[in-house]
Amino acid sequence: MSALRARPGARRVPRAPVAPAPGMRELRVEVRPAWPFRLSRSRGPDGVLQVRRGVIHRLLHHGPDERPVVVRVAQTAPDRVLLGAQADDPAAAAWGIERMRFALGVDDDLRPFHDRFRDDPLIGRAVRMDPTVRLRRRPEPFEALAWAVTEQLIEYVRAAAIQRRIVWRLGRRCARSGLRDLPSAATVAGQAPAQLTAFDLAPKRALALRRVAEEVASGRVDLHAADPAPGWRRLRRIPEIGTWTLSLLALLGQGRYDALPAGDLAYVKLVGRLQSGGDPRVRATEDEVRAFFAPYGEWAGLAAAYALRATAPELRAVAAAA
């Protein structure tokens, strides 16, 4: 993509020229989002997604030979998103654009959710105030799975530091763009547990991370399978891999809006507070969290994200009355 520029009258996207290197192919796709959309330009804490002059950049790797793909995304108008990918193979470039469309949720039609819950007593006002909310997915499901393992039972800041160390020491780097990608499942599977614990992972978590990577790298678990349930069951047999980890995989790596990480501390606190009439000391159980969000059915994961927004200071009265 030689430049990304807004059309006249639209929000300006600064020019960011990047000419393809010799042998690289370039693909550009303009998308009209299926539902109101706002491109988030916030960097992730692991450092793999970069924002440069208003354009997001991400390095991905396609296929068993790990062909590098550099994807760039800009919102050129309220109803237009422009994606560009550079790779040495057109199929790899098309794949990179498809994965970033999934990660951004640009093709998700959320009208059924908004029509159903725009007057909900808990989340309705938050839904009406910002229909552009999307979950922050990962382009590849292994990323969601690996990072969920690193986030088990520790504070988020510490988990983010672990993730940055893994990316820096084991991840893949594009010398031309300076972008970094997570290590492949095969790379993680090949690490000694001591190497993973050196990144500040607890020994049990290091073993779990290597085990899930082995399952994915070997093909015994296909995270892209049309029916993910067999893979979930196989992963569930690994020590330290529970429902919370698999829910994050399903929600952020496989696009399942019905997945709810019920054991997440944020939801345990939220439901406990709402059910107790506002007592911040009360913690709900995982079963109570699931029961609380059960009325949202196939939208439970998105509804839970809106519920956290609904308890922001300006909406706390609405949540307390629910």
C-alpha cells in the first residue's frame, strides 16, 4: 500500500508511504463495515500491534513455511476501512487481510445484539451510547490461547511483561518494517520449561504453555476447525487448562460471542457487587456469573464487556438499579 489517505470531507488519515520490497506483492481492500465501526488505534501491551501516523500495522505469518505478511489498516471514512497487505505471495496477502478483518470485527453485523438489548436495564444505555464497541480479538487463535495461559492467576501488568519478553526473545521479526510477531506454536513447543520460566512464568504455567503449543503444532488440535469442541476437549485434559483459558480462546481467538470467561476477576467482582446491592467486597462464583449472563444467550461475551462499561461512573446508577 503506497499511501493511505482519507477522501475529501472524511476524517484525515495521514499519508504513510511504504513501497513494496522487490519480490513482494501488494493487495488493497476497501471494506464497508457491516455495523457502525470505529478503528481503535491503541497499541496492545505485547508490542506486536503498532500504530504509526494513525495507521495500524501488524506482522503475521502464513502457512507452514511462515511466509511474512505485513498488514496495514486505516479508517478512511466513518463507513470505510482500508486494508493493505504486503507478502511474497498473493494468497498470503489475502489471508493476512482476512485475519485482520476477523481481529477487528469489521464484518460483524451486530444489529441483532443491539436490537435485542438496546433497552436492557443493565447494558441498554451503554449499548445505545456506543454501538461501535468490539471485542479485541487476536488475528490467530493460538495467540489468544497462549496469552490466556500467561495471564492465569496473575495481575495483568505482570502478564503483559511476560508477553513482551516472549515476543522479544522468541518472536519473529520483519527487518524491513521493524514489526514483531508472536513465536509460532512450533517454536514455543520446542522451548525447555526452564526457558519459559525465565520469562517469569510459573513452572506449572510454563509446562501448560508448552503442552498447548505441542498440541497445536502437531495438528492434534486444529484451532481453525469448523467444530472447535473436539479441540477444546483435548486441551481441557492438559493440567492448568480450564474453562477460563478456553473461554478466552473461544471469545478472542475463534470469534465466539457466546463464550464467557466467567472466572475472570472483573466479572466475579461485577456480579458480586450487583447481586449484593453494591457491596464491593462480595465476590460471585463462576456459576453465579454464568447464571447472571445466561439471559444474553449467544451474545453473553459481548454483553459482559458492555456490562463493565455500564458500571463506569456515569452509568453506575443504571447498573445498580438493574
